[in-house]
Amino acid sequence: EAEMTEEMETEAKILLEVKRALTNHEFVLHWQPQCNTRTERIVGLEALVRWQHPSRGIVMPGAFIPVLERNNFIASLDLYVWEEACRHIRSWIDRGGVPIPVSVNISRADLYAIDVVEALEGLVSRYDLDHRLLELEITESAYMESPDQLVGAVMELRRAGFTVEMDDFGSG
């Protein structure tokens, strides 16, 4: 049907644009503060990705994340986000700032596409970061969809020194 063909063409176009955007560093991180409600102090940041498209401006994740997930391309974006987060943390430290933990998301699909533990270990090593500065968020739904593989990966990440948190708790 014409509608299905149009949808497939749109997804293919988005995938091509995303590949170009990763190469051109069009994805930028925005920082959402995480606050301690008792002390009202910022205790961490969450890295949120936005696409700074050259002609459309800022593109919100809802317009491209589902396409990447459906087409098994989300790991490429996640690797990019993890590296950008580590690069920023290192930059803050090098400028004399006091580092605070940064949370990044891990997609369920990442567990099938890449060796998450190896990738994250490589990044904290390359940027000479304390593991505790990179906090990992995995959605509650991921635990329900592939519990055995996920629990194994979480245990490895925790043994390596990472903090692993459940994102969207209560949504499932």
C-alpha cells in the first residue's frame, strides 16, 4: 500500500541521515540535572541526546529513536552518546571542575548488538574516568523482555564498578 511504502521510505531516509549525522557530530547532549530533594543540590546529570539537524534544527528523540530501535541501529547512537558523555566528563575534570556522575541509557538492543561491558570499560579507560562517574540506566521494560541476559550484563557492569539504575521504574 502507498502508506506503507511511504513509511518505509521515510525510515530509510532517517537511517541514512542518522549515519551522516553520527559522522558529522550532529547529535548533541543536553544535560538534565538530578537533584537531591533534601539538600536541593545537584548530585548528577542525565545525558539527553538531541539531533541538531542542519536544515530542520533540533530534532527530538521521539522522531528518530523508534526508527533506530526498529532497524537495529540504536547501538550506534548509544555508543556515540556514551563516548560524548565520557569526553565531556574528562573535559570538566581537565578544566578543574568537580566531576559529578552522568547517567546514560543502555538499550535492551545494545545487549544483543555489542559487548556493552567491554565498550563501557574501554571508554572509562580511554578517558581515565572513575567508573562511578558514568551511571547506567536500563529501562524496567528491558528487565521484563530479556531478564536472563540483562541480569548477567548488569552483574558484570556492577562488578566492573559501574552504578546501574532502573529507568522508568513503575512503568511496566
